[in-house]
Amino acid sequence: MIQTIKTNTKEFGIILIDSLYIMYKIAIARNPCKKCIVRPCCSEMCSKKEYYIRLMLGYDSMIFAKSVAYFSLSALIFSTISLVITMF
């Protein structure tokens, strides 16, 4: 019983850290095609563009994905600050 709780807690921690890392990557993501020299004649999708599209996580546009990531990160920061303030 206790072993299962420890395993579940460890898995939850790993999932939480991974999701925070993905939100951070979405927040700082830049469109790689803006500075691409061969953009007009590029017929294939490069690996940087594939990664950028995967960061959208199924959203219609990167703008919406970034706004969700910014909102989530700001809510996490605000709740951490308020927790620290209430402790003192």
C-alpha cells in the first residue's frame, strides 16, 4: 500500500515537472520560419518547424497555445507568491 503511494507520488512529480517544462518551451518558442533564408522555396518541413508545430499541442494556432501557457505559468507564480506571503 505504502509502496504504491510512493510510486504514484513519484510519477505525479515527474508528470508535473514535464508539463511545466513543456509550458516553458511553449512560452519561449519562436517561429523558425521567420529567419529562414530559404523560406519561399522550402517545400519540405524542416525538423525545427515540426518541433514548433508539435509544441502547439493540438491547438489551432501558436498564439492560443502561448496564451494558455502564459496564463498557467502566471497562475502558478501568483499562487506560489501568495503561499509564501501567507506563511509569514
